[in-house]
Amino acid sequence: MSVTLNPYLNFRDGTRDVMTFYASVFGGDLTVTTFAEAGGMGLDEAEQHKVMHSQIVTGTGLTLMAADLPASMEVSANGTVSLSGDDEPTLRGYWDGLTDGGSVTVPLEKAPWGDTFGMCTDRFGVGWMVNILGGS
């Protein structure tokens, strides 16, 4: 038996661009399904182009999902997504990708608890934390 926790981000529109960007940062396979491709889901014609579901799955086990919410649904805050581990080159690469066009809240540097830690907001307004275990 296993359990997996996957972040699922919601946007009003633009999810295809967001997930294309994340695929460029994390790699992996991106799948995108629009409301039209899923049978319309009872939405107005003007929203059929929106992304009903998208997903990136990487070879390293990362899964990230996102969707465009129809006008009838409220977009809530996405919170912060955390990446952590001991693969410093990979995590630094993710950091570099996520901060490109975004803003750094806490620089990626040695933290008081001994790890390397940083916080940023990417170009789409999603918050990220990166923690490199025992990083230099």
C-alpha cells in the first residue's frame, strides 16, 4: 500500500502556460485536458478552452497538478509548495527556474537549522520553499 500527496494548483485562466513553465523547470511529462475535451462539463462555450486538468509527472517522482477554474467557482489562495531533499544540484536548478521572472522572498542560503533554505514567488504568483538538507 502507498499514499501520495500531490499539490493541485488552481488559476482563473492560463494554466496551460503555467504548467508548460513548470515542465521546463522540473522536466517530466505534461498532460493537459480542456473542458471541451472532457465533454464540456456543462460549461458555457466561452470556457470550453480552459484547462479542466493538467499534470506533470517526473522521473524523480514529482507530481504537480493544476486547473483553470470556471467563472462559477471561487479561486482560493494556493498557499506555498515546498521542495526538499539532499540532491543539491537538482534543487538549485529548480530554484533557478522558479525564480526566473519571479521574486525572492528569502535568499537560498545556509539557514540556522543547518540546511540551505530559500523562499520565492514564481512569475505566476505561486509561493515556493526550497530546503536542501545539510546543503552548503
